[in-house]
Amino acid sequence: MAGLGAILVLGAALAGGAVDDPGMTRLEPAFRHTLQITGSDGRVSRMWLDRDGRYRGHGRRASSGVWRMRGDELCFTQRRPIPIPVPFCTPLVEGDVGTRWNARSATGDRIVIEIVRGR
């Protein structure tokens, strides 16, 4: 399922914004482009990260929240449509447009994340 759980994958952090970290440059492609998440059922979700620590996503419905780096993991806390106070973290995979990797959603489903051109 590439819905809410998949959007939270990249791929629900601590209740703050991004940290000022030299590792933030690893996220530059995500700031400039779109993270496309495809679930095992073929559903596609899209996610956009902002430098100020916020994210927006759209799958079956729109969602938004905050993200934060925690070590080598990228963590998300959903704020809308339903606040989920428990952070969801996933290892950060470096790359640019065309980079794809396999992951698991917050619900444990297999997904494929790809950095696609444009916002």
C-alpha cells in the first residue's frame, strides 16, 4: 500500500524541524525534486521535503508534517490529516534524480522509493 504509510517512509521525527547539519547536503536532491513512492500494489505516492523541516505528501489523500535527521536516518512526524505523535525513521539513501531503492513503509509493506525530476 503506497498510501500514508509509504509517504512516511523516506521511504511519522521528533516534533521539531530540520537540524543544522553538514549532512543536510545529502538531502539537496530531495529539496529540489520529488520522492515518488510505489507500493507493492502499484499505488504511487509523492512527497516533497522543504528545507525548513516541513514535508508535504500526496497519495490517497494529502498529508503533511515535519522531518528531522537523526544520525543517518530521516525521521517524519505526521501532523495532518491525523496527527501521529510517534516518529517514523528510515535510513537515508544518497542519490539524485533516478536513484531508486527498496524500503518498507511504516506499516511494513515493501515499497520502492525513487527521486524523480521536478516538484
